[in-house]
Amino acid sequence: MKNARLNFVYAVILLFSAIIISRLAYLQILNGERYLAWAKGQQEIFQPISGSRGEIFLFDKDNLVLSAINKSSKYCYASPRLISDKKDVAEKLSLILEISEESLLEKIENNDSLFLLLKKDLTEEQIGQIVELDLKNIHIGEDIVRLYPNDTLASDVLGFVNQDSKGQYGVEGYWNDILIGKDGWQRIEHGPFGKFFQGDSELSAKGTDLVLTIDKNIQSQAEKLLEKFSKEFKYKSAQMIAVDPKTGRILAMADFPSFNPNNYQDYGSGDLEILQNKNIQALYEPGSVFKAVTMAAGINEGKLTPETTYIDKGYIQILDKRIDNYEDRVWGKSTMTEVLEKSINTGAVFAQSQIDNNVFTDYLKRFGVFEKTGIGLQGEVYSENKEFKKGWAINFATAAFGQGIEMTPLQVIRTYCVFANHGSMPQLYLVEGVRDGDKVQPLENRGEPRQVISKDTADQIVKMLVSVAEIGYSKPARVDGYYIAGKTGSSQISFSALGINKSGYSDQTWQTFVGFAPAFDPKFVILVKLDNPATRSANESATLIFKEMAKYILDYYQIPPDKEI
């Protein structure tokens, strides 16, 4: 009886062993090539992408508009090693895939792999025709791709998702982990072997939708203006930023020329700088727009007032170095307000000399010259300005009028937010929050504003900047019916910034205008920076672009005039 039971157990074990061996033989021998092709295909083409990567939204006034979405994309692939009649396959597929029969045949004949991509982004009609042919070892696969429905709009802010489904540049790069979801990446494929997914269930990792502060209409207008004026002023590149100075919300951030993130691969053989956002990734010397910072330091320390005077001789000697005014002009007795109105270099040097160098350095630190803005975009840079920190007298003198110190355009506009916001520097931010249904859940720990100068000092600087726009070099920036506060800046581009191994400065210029309106209750600050335009100075170029942009926002927000025309 006992032997009979043992024999039965042995028989059952042998039976199950035979079943398992038969199954393995079926899988590995009879259908081994088929599953190998599937595995090979997963390795070579099905990159790990987020099937539910969070979407990105912009504002259109009070409504949200999609700027980065996920889209299903189907493709056709073959297993050339298993195709017996390659000519027949090429002949039948060529018209459907819109590939010449000769080219398709050559592609199949010269590839002995188990996975060969034939055509991406198939139409529904193409898919139906391929399925109807019922060709062996010709399959349809499905992938999830990132799509940017507004093409180039805000592309330098958004960045893109690369072929490995990882965010590159901008929001896509910086916020990649949030967008893909905390539980990891997953995908669903539809091929000859049905659905394939990672995780315990389909769509196990849900990404987070982000809502940006960018206003689609303001952003679009900024980009249009930079492109429009490029033909007139012939600059190679340019940047524009618009900020709400009270909240720190970025309303627009444009960089010309831009790129289309849907076709980012097309830019691989050219200048990769086009993929970068120069508002945060390129340093420059801001020039005379920085004179307002110098004046603010002197006034805040009680060493200057807007009416303080000095005698301008047209130049100033610092040891063996000479500093001249623009076009070698001599202004004689001038007030500090006139120094800004006429953009007098020697006046800025005088203002800086009234305070201790260490105190001046501390003000530069307060204004954020030596730190990132923390805007939340991949690749933001800043300069430690080591040359300035060496403490040479000439460095402090040139820094007073914005030469010899390096900043990004975003750092520069942040300094003017201080004047427009009663001496307080807001934390600039680009991501409004997380989309939760029809609502936007604000992000926490955005950062508190810091008081840089007193409200009284800021108010005095605003009045001085209004005078610059009313009777000074910034007059072209004026908008009928509104008080504008702002300052021009035209700085020489150093040879080193041009990639030339040579000390000193070239004859090329950066031309900048920063201003805000309405001046005494600002709703926005705008920076316009042009890279070597074919004009002498910023009052002939950047001011005109600012004027059109400011008028657009004033009309768009329906801000009532604060001044008689």
C-alpha cells in the first residue's frame, strides 16, 4: 500500500515535469525566436517612458491652456531574421509606409536583427492597411510621446523630453521627478504579444500636472516683438522677461531665437545654444541699468540724496585707468537725478565712492548679484564675480555703472522688482502650483520676500527713474497716459564673452532697458536685452520694444491711465 502511494507521487511528479519540459521546449525552441524578438524590441526601442507623465499648463487670463501633453503614437516594426520572402514584404509595405520599395528592401535585407523599426507615427489608415495584409513578422507597436501643442511658444521655458523619456532643460528638466510621479516610470505597449506594463497595475505611476505662472498671451506677444524687431535692429539674439513685482510671478520669459520642442532632434547638428534659455543660462554685464542700484546703496546709507551734486569733467582717473562718459560728453555740475537721466558714468563712480567698498559689496549681495534666483528651471547659472571681489579700486568704479560684473537677465530684473515693490525683493517663481481637478494647489515654501532697502529709498529711486523716462535718455519708452519708470543700459561685450582669448572689450554691445508701469503702483516690470543690435545704444532699440510690450500689457490688463495725455 505504501509503495503504491509512493509510485503515485512519483508518477504525478513525472507528469508535471513532463508538462514543464514540454512548455519550456515550446517557448524556447519552437517559439524562442518570437519571444526573443519581443525582448529585443523592448531593449532597443521601448525606452522607459512615463505613460502618465504630468501635463504642463499655462494661463490664458483666468483659464488654463495645455502646453505639454502625452500622446499615443503607433509604429511599424519587423523581425528581418524571421522573414523568408523579404521582397514580397517590401513590395506590399512600400506604398503604405510611403517608403520606396528599393529602400525598404535594402533596409530589411541588410538587417539580421529581430527588431527593426520601419515607420513611426502611423496614421489610423496605415495601421488598418498593415493589419489587413496580415504579414508574418510585421508588427504594430504603441508608444507614449510628449507633444507640445503650441510649438515654439515658451519652448525655452518648457524644455523637452528626450528619447529616453527624461526631461531636458527648463521645466521638463528641473521638475522631471514631480512630472513622472513618485512611484516611478511605467508604460503600456500594444504589440503582437498584447499589453505589457510595469507595476502592479496599469497606470500605477501617475505624474503630477504643473501649472506655470506664464500668461500665454503675454508670452506670445513678447516672442512676436523680439522676432519683429530682429529684422529692424539686426540682433542675433535677444531676451525679454515680464514679472509681477509684488508677487514675483513670471508673466513671460522669451528668448529669441527659439526652437520647436516637438522636433528638438533637428537642432542636434547645429548650435546647441538655441536649446538654452539665455534669461537664466547666459551671463552678461548689464551696463547703466545698474546705476540705479548704486544710487540706492548711497541713498539708503544716507550718503546721497537725489539732489546731491558733483562736478563732471567728462572723465575720471582711477590710478592708471581712465573712465570716460558716453561719447566723451562733459556735463559739468550735475545732480544724482541727472546722473541717471543722462546716464553719466563719472556720476555713478562718484556715487559709489561716497560709501565704503565693503558696504557697497554688501549691497550687491543684498540685491542678489552673487546668487541664483532659484526660479525652478534647469541650468540656471550665476557668477561669483571673483574679479570684482579682488577689491581693486577700478573694479568698484566700473561696477558702479554695470561694467565688470556679470549677471543673468533674470537677476537684473529682480533688482528692479525691489524698486517697484517698496524696497522688498520678492521670491521670483515660475510654477504656480499643482493642478487638482479644476483648481490649482499652490506650492508651499516658496520663500519670503526680503527687505533690501527702505521704502523711502525705493520711493526716491522710483521718482528718479520716472524723471529718466520723462526727460532723460529713456524718453522713447514712454506710453501715453502712464508714468513709466526705467533705465537704459549699453555695455561693451568683453572679448572673453565672445570666446576670444584676449583681455579687454570689443566694439560689440549688449543693450538693455528695464522699466515698470504704472510707475507709482507697478503691475509689471519688463526687461528687454538685445545682443549686439545695429544701433548705438539702448535708447534707440530696447526702449522701443519695451514701449510696445508695456502698452500691450496695460491694455490687456485694462489698467486705467495715471497721467493726463
